[in-house]
Amino acid sequence: LYSPLCYYDDEGKLKGAAKEIKRGSKAKCSFCKMKGATLGCVNARCRKNYHLVCAAKAGAWLHNWSLTCCKHSSKLNNEKEDVFALDESCSIPTRARDFVSWIRKN
């Protein structure tokens, strides 16, 4: 749900996926340079977009259902934790690479 057009409605159904796929088909990944990158840095002036796996390789962070590229993650320094923790609110800053590892294991 780190893609900006995706969300859950009041009934818990995923919405906006088709629009996000269309938008992402035009967005180029800042890491691998291929299209389909739907994750953009939360910093409004930053132009970096990633695929989730590429965000992990690039050292990005996930926080409050947003992605922060490694350049702008310094704002999270006070909140970063060395241990991966996933909670329902996604309120703990998490390395994207740890999140990808967690997904693969589960």
C-alpha cells in the first residue's frame, strides 16, 4: 500500500489498483531504470521512484505507509530502529530490504 493511488475502503477492499498500475507503467525506477515503479519518495521535491525490491536494494525506508529514499531518510534518523518490526499501523520506520525479506518468508 505504499503506492499513492492504492487504499482500502471502509469494507477492507483494495481500491485504486488499476489506476496505480496504469500510472506505474509510465514511471521509471531510479534504481533499475525499468518502468513500473509505483513507489515514490515522500519528499514532494524528490523525483525518485522504485519497485519495492529496488527500493530495498537502494536503501530506502518505509514509514507510515510511505517510502523515503536514502537521501531523505535522514529525517527519520531519530526514529530508526536497527531491528525490523512490522506493526499494523506501519508507524515504525523499517528498512525496505527487511520488509521484502519478511514478505518472502511469509
